[in-house]
Amino acid sequence: MSQVEIKSLTEVWIDGANAGQIMDVIRNHPEAASDVQRALSPWWDAVQGGHAQAIALLKTQHETDLATAQADKAQALADAQAAAQMQSDAAIAAIRQQLDAANAERDEAIALLNAVGLYTRAQQAIIDQRKAALQAQISELQQQHDQLIGKPSESNGSGGGDSGGNDGAPSA
């Protein structure tokens, strides 16, 4: 019985000497096949154990990377939301300023229109007063005119006739 040590699939040692690859050893040393098989079992178990550890390590690393990526994504989303909120707040503030300015202009225009309305009503009152005064003057002038030309006045109540006072009789 030989002492077989398997270091890798390409390196098998028999009795302290490198015998080559596993398949070459089995082909060239058929008497050592059972020894190779016995040595291969713990080596294979070690390889599988290492493989399982590597898979577990990769799985842990993947979970860590995934959690980090999710946290980074969540932080990036939170940062993007905060930036969008800041932009939205700035836009709303600008719109409010424009709205306040428009409201102030509207209030100023309303005040101006009210002032123009008051001025127009005052002017109309003055025009109406002047018109009434002119109508009164016209009426007075018409009466004076009528008296001058001998036309009876509508306001004296004489009912007509001539202004001489002789009741229509011939004068002597």
C-alpha cells in the first residue's frame, strides 16, 4: 500500500514523489488506484467544504452588496426627493411672489378705477349743476325776452290781451 497525497487534480504524490495528474496515476499505476480513491475521498470532501465555504462567502458578500446597493439606492432616492422638494418649494415661492405682485397690481388698478369713478361722478355732478344753472338762466332770459317783445309770460297768469290796459276799447 502506497501513501497517496492529492494536492490538486493535476498534482498527485505517491510515496513522496509527484506522480502527475489523477488520471495518469490511475492509468500508469493501476495498483495504486484504490489508494488514489481513498486519498481522493478526503480531498474531495475538503474541496466540497471549501466550495461550500466559498459559496457561503459569496452569498454573504452578495447579500451585503445587495443591502448596500439598496441602502445606496434608498439614499439616492431620498436625496433626489429632497432635491425635487427644494426645487418645488423654490418654484412655489417664485409663483407666490408673482401672484402677490399681480394681486398688488390688481389692487392698485381697482383703487385707480374707484378714484376715476369718483372723479367721473363728481364731474357729472358738476356738469348736472351747470346744466341746471344754464337751464334756469335760459328760462329767465326767455321770460325777459318774452316781456320785451310783449308776449305774455306763462308765469304771470294774465291770460293774454294787450299790455295797454284798455280792455280792447278804442282810445279817445
